[in-house]
Amino acid sequence: MASQVQANKFRVLLPKTKFSLRTNPITQEPAIQRLAKFDHLYKWQQERHENSNRTFTLHDGPPYANGDPHMGHVLNKVLKDFINRYKLMRGYRVNYRPGWDCHGLPIELKACKDLDVKELSPLKIRTKAAQFAKKTINIQREAFKRWGCLGDWENPYITMDPEYEADQIKVFHEMYKRGCIYRGFKPVYWSPSTGTALAEAELEYKEHTSQAVYVLFPLTNFNSVVDGIAPDDSAVYAAVWTTTPWTLLANKAICYHPEHTYTLVHTLDQRSILLGKTSLARLSSSLEGAEIVANVSGKDLQGLEYTNPLESSGKTHPFLPGAHVTETEGTGFVHTAPAHGFEDYQIGVQNGLNLDCYVDHHGNYTSELGVDFEGLFVLEDGNKVILEKLADKDVLLHKHSYSHRYPYDWRSKKPIIIRSTEQWFASVKQLKEDAVSAVDGVKMHPESSKNRLLPMLESRDDWCISRQRVWGVPLPIFYHKHTGETLLNNETILHIEKLFRAKGSDCWWRLPISDLLPSSFSSQAEDFVKGSDTMDVWFDSGSSWAAVLKDTDCVADMYLEGSDQHRGWFQSSLLTSVAAQCKAPYRSVVTHGFVLDGKGNKMSKSLGNVVSPEDILHKKQFGADVIRLWVASTNYSNISGVNISDEILQQTSDSLQRIRNSVRFMLGNLSEFDPKCDLVPYDQLARLNQYILHLLSNHCSLATESFESLNFSRIYHTLGNFITTDLSAFYYDIIKDTIYCDARDMIKRRSVLTTLHHLVTGLVTSIAPIVPHLAEEVAQHYPFEQGSVFKCVWPEPPAEWNQPRLAAEFEVIRSVRAICNKALGIARSEKAIRSSLEASVHITTDSPSLFSLLSEHEAEEVSSNKSVEFTLRDLLIVSGMTLSTNQITDATQSYSLTETVDFNGEECEVQATAVCTDSTNFKCPRCWKYTSRTENCLCERCVSVVRDL
């Protein structure tokens, strides 16, 4: 209250603003969104640039509509929003249509979790799943909007919409015409827990313990093939290692490497065992006392045969060469079951082996294996019985627990198996060369991510696109009732595409087969049945370019998703696009890591370390701008992940508060400033103001470079330094005397206000894509074009603001100022002064060039076209300042400090001496400076100002 009375008495021009010091984001951010019309911005910019060729299209990778929003969504959506809002402000017509992935087992399971699925019809299941997906979409959409994300929210793309489903069938048709679609009986990843084939992207690799075994396979012709080196009276066995004993029933060959060396040993129980030479050490305990008989080259094993000890038929199987055989694990021999391994299958096809599979869709042995095995779940009792049988036949050399990473179904969180089934595939083999070539022309961020995508693509097997579920887009295929032959051609696919576009894919279950078939087949309708398989959900989302990017030649400027999409959406989109239109669907691909807790651990409900966006916004009341600023602070492209915790968010909140404080200071002092008529031309600004505009110009250039290079953390850190070091600790401290105590219309004061105007508009527009709520709140308290920051152009300061020579001078002055502040700090610590205004400073230097520079900045230049300059006394915020080449000698109470500064590459010695004011000086009660010239208790400057007010 006392300070207010004093301010009124002496008419100090204090800041005035309704821009609050602190905010309640729970109520204020939604209010800002309404007032600033966040919902209308997307439509506004689309209409404004309707005929523009300058467009930017960021294609949204559809999040899965099966749960509440999480921090991974935050990182992804906010990063996209940074880019979209920046492009908008650069004058682009931004195309960003959010999407959702709606089909698949997770949604089906959640939608029907309280129901007996066996009692439900396919249409009932689909209805429940669709309802669940719609509800989830609404929840996620409102969350994404609450985070301030710009987009076409009223017109999202949804993979269960009829138009989308029809476009997906169209992509399937293009791949069929190219010859990429085929039916095959081959191994696929299979989930016994959910009863369906899985794509590689649907797997999670977890630490897993398998029961590994070393098994002896009796050789039937060893001596005749390998020159009789084995003792005549001993049986000869090949030792084979496997971590999946349950697959031994399907063993059809043993693979060896022709370039490896194998060793025959004779054991104490009179058996001869053949194994890789390098594996002897691994089996030393099981082969204790065994003698080495001979070494054999792998190429001499051609023609060897053996019997499977689990088969009663005594049928012999071949030894086959295989380049995939290694010496790092096992015995140098690889058990080969064509029905349960990808390399095994290739070996089987090449050598005409039996490819039959005797494991059903629940993961149980079938009746073909006999009563001892029928119905056993392979991963549990199946393994157990196999071990018992091997032990009974005395061919179990050794068993042990083996810890390794093993694939799990990402939905059920249970282990999968590899199982041969009849499925529909997209041939990747014939697409690989074109796909790799297409990726070469794509810009990847970070660049290293291309080294992740390409190897995954090059090593990829054919893509299993069929799933044994009802909640999905049906594969448009018919089967002859009697022969089982497929009916799939251009006519049938086109007919289904038209039906789906008009009626949606539910018609596959609603309509009779006579309507599902084109008219030319209507007379044969009774001879066919429709297929029951649906498409892999990665085919759904991978077709999005065809459904969403029609206006941009089916190519997006950017895809931006998590690093896991190197083997997921980035690949499925690429393969479908290359197959259908012979080009990549994207010009650039940006990837980010996963969100981890504060200690770098993966978030898990069981660990209790999950950080929820809902909690951050409402329980902890940090607000959307804090979340967004956190995203900007991260090294998001780090594949190891980015950390978040309450402590990290609090630090981010503190950073946002510093930005807010700085902006509030500027707004308060600009309360009566009208930029339409009060601006001072650049050439009339004081050099200090020109220097600050130089720093602002650098900041804006850096912001542009940071957004262009997608390096948001750079702008976050440099902005903090600019506000804290250059503005708050330097410029604001210096100008307070001028803006508070100079006359309202003095050119020196208007020069400062002009600079503050450029600062607030330049700073706010440059960080608006990151903190849009703060930016639009500022726009409600200060004039911006059409009332919105985002209707302004991106800040591009005039070239004349770039003054490197002036900046170099001020960097030297700031170094001298730092020395003076240290000397003042000594005086303050000695309690000789409480404020720097209670002292004068004497600066001494023996460098003529530095002395000349400091002298230039000590003079108060006043001319008709030039503002009054800030002197060194102003910059140091002291009541007096002297400059000389001689050290001070006559001060009675002084505190000195000597250091060096770098000036044009020269180390110049500077002595700063803080001198306490003497008794002849008086403190002006208005500006608090000490002076010997007083009138009515005021200093000369304040007297003239108050008189004219």
C-alpha cells in the first residue's frame, strides 16, 4: 500500500495489465480455446489458402481405438501439432485429417468381454465392436483437442467407415492385379490364446524361459557315408539342440553347414556321437570321459540319414546343407520342422519334405499323432510328454532352462507359436526391390532410422494378410463348396468394392451369396461359399494413403510415428503403395521413441509407474501447455525413449512460468502503447535496443531453423536462456528506470516500448506452435492480426536488425558489466550497500581500444533523429560512473576487483571499483538514484518529468 501511495504522489509509470501472473489451466485453457476459436482455425486456414499450391500434408497414423489416451499419444499428437501450426504460420494450407484404426481382436475382446462370444452371431459381435470403437474415438478425440491439437476433427478418417473399407478393397484389387496376392500353406506366427495368425508387428518380445534339450538322433548309414570311422560295435547318433521340444514330432530333416567341422566322440556307454567341433565345450559335462574319434568336414556329411526317435515307423530322414546353421549355439546341427519354422519351411519346399502340420488353432496336437499326444497343448503338457518319451528312449542327452527373448501376442500377452496353416499372403519378395528403391528417395528423421527400416524390409518374409476373426474387413474371396477352389477375379473384387462403398462391410454377413457375387455368377451362387477370414489390421491402416490422400496424388509430405512403426505402419503403407502405385506414400518419415518413467523404465500398471495425461491435466493441474513444453524439451527421436515424471513436469512448469512472467512484464509496460502510431523507427532506437533486436532476430532465425530441422529441444533451451539471461537479468533491469521514471512521451522511453513491442510479438509468435494457449491468451491482451496469433505470419525480422558488430561490442560491455557486478556484490556482502544505486563504479583499463569502446557507450548522444542513449551508468544501474586509465586512489570506502575480458582476440585487464555514495548525495524518492542536485527532494530528471505531467 505504501508503495502505491508513493507511486501516486510522484506519478511513476508502473505496469498495468489484466494478464494474470499465474493461471488455473483447468478452467483457463478451455476458455482460451473457446475465445480464440481453436475449433475454427483449421477450417479458416483451409479456406484462406483454398487455391494455393503451397500445401503441407501430414498424414496421421491412426491410433488404435481400444483405450484411454496415454503419454505415447501425447508425444505423437503434440509433435505433429508443432509442425502443423508452424507450417500454417509459414503460409501453407495444412492438410491434417486425424484418423483411427478400428478393427482387430483387441477391440473385439474388449467389446465382448462380458458376453459369451460363442453364443453371438458375427453381426452381433461386429455391432458391439463398432459401438466400442466409436465410444473410444470420441474419448480420444476430446483429449487430443484438449491438448490444443489442430486438425479436421469433424471429418476424421475411420477404418470402419464404408468409404474407407471400399478404398481398402481397391488397394487389395491393385495388388491382386499385380500378382501379389496368393493363397499358401506355410508357417505363420500363430496365437493359440486368440486363435488367429499374427503379423510380425503384432508381436511383443519378452524375457522368456524355455525348456531346451540336446537330443540324440540315430544315424542309419554313418559308416557307409563317412568311410567307416565309427567303431563297428557302437550306435552312431547326431546330437541336436532345440528350445522347442514340442516341434520334434514334426522333424523332417537335420541341417548342417558344409563349411563347418564336426567331431565324432565315443562315450563311456559305448555310443558314438557326432556334433559340431565348437560345441564340445558346451556339452563337456554330458560327455565327460568321451574320447574324440575323428574330425569330419561338413561337406562329407552329404547323404547321411537318420530316424526320428519319436516316430514308430522307422522312416529315415535326410541330412541337408543349410547356410543358416551357425556355430554360436547348439551343436552345429539344426532340427528342421517345415511346419514350424520359416527357414525350415524354405528347406522343406526346396527338398520336397512333408509340410503337414499336426497342431490345431488352439495350439493342441491333432489326432494324427495318436492317443499319446492328441489334445495336448504344445507349450505345456506337449513339451512335458515329449521330454518323457525322449528319456524313455534314452536319447535325451541333456536338458536345461534357457532364458531368451521370445515373441508374445501383444493383445493377450501370452506366448505364440509358429504354425503352418492355409492363409492368404501378399508377396513381399517381388515388391522388395521397388520398396527399397522407393525408400532411398524418402527423407528420414533421424537419418539413422533409415538403417532400421531398410534391414527390416530386406529381411521380411511374405506378408500374411488373413485373420481368423469377424471384426475386420472381409477378404473378398469365395470358395467352391465341393472342390475348395477359390473364386477371386477382377469382376468379383470390383463388385464387392461397390457393395462395401454403398452398404459397408457388414453386408458380407447380411446379404445372401447371390447378392455378393456379380450377376454373371448368380446362376452358380449355390455352388459357392463366402470366406470367413478378415484382413490383417495392418492392411487396414496400411491402405490409408489411398483413402485419405486422394487430393495429394496419394502421397503425404510427412508420416510421423513411434519407432515401432518401422516394422508396422511405415512398412505396410510402403508395401501397399509400391504394389498399387509404384511409389512410396510419403516424402519424409519422422520417428520418435517411447515415453518412459522418470527412471527410464517402461510404464506398467503392475509397477505403478504409469503417468496419465488425464492426471497431469486435472489432478496435478499442470495444463496442456506444460505437457506441450515438456514434449518440446525432449530428445524425442532417442530410440531409447524419453522420460517423464512429476519432477520433470514441475521443472517444465517453472520454465513456462518464467516465459509467462517475461511476457507479463512486457504487456504491463505496453498497456498504453499503440503500435499503429507510437513506434519509433529503427534508426532512432538507442543502441541498447538495437542490440536487443539483434538478439531477437537471432532468436527468430534459430526458431525457424529449429522448426525446419524438427529440433524442438533447441528452441526450448535457447528460449529459456534468452528470457532468463538476456531479458530478465539484463535488459529488463536496465530499462525499468526509463519506463517507470522517464516522461511518457520521451523518445528514450518510446524507444524502449518499441523494442518491447517487437519482443512480445516476435517471441510469442515464434513459440506459439509449442504453447498455443499462452500465445492466444497474450493475443487477448495485446493487438495481434485478426485477434489470433495463428493468423499472423511467421516472424522474419528485417535484415537491418542483424547487427553482428554492435552485438560484439555489447558482448564486451556485458563482460565488463559482469566484473562490475562482482565488485558491487562484494560491497553488498560487506553490507556497505544494499542496492547498486547506492554506489558509483570506477572502471579502469590499460587497453586503449577497450577504453575507446567504453567511452563511446558512456556518452548520452542526443540529436534530432537519434534516441537518447543508455550510458554505462544506466547499464550498470548505479548512481555514478567514471572511466579512466588510472586506478582510483581517493575513495574512502571502495571495493575493487580485477579480471580480464576478451576484446577482438586481446585479453584486456579491467579493474572495477565499487565506491559507496558519500554524505553529500541524496536518494531521490522517485527513481531511488543518488545525486547531489535536488529540488523538493527529487533529482533533476524527476523534477522535470513530474512538472510536465
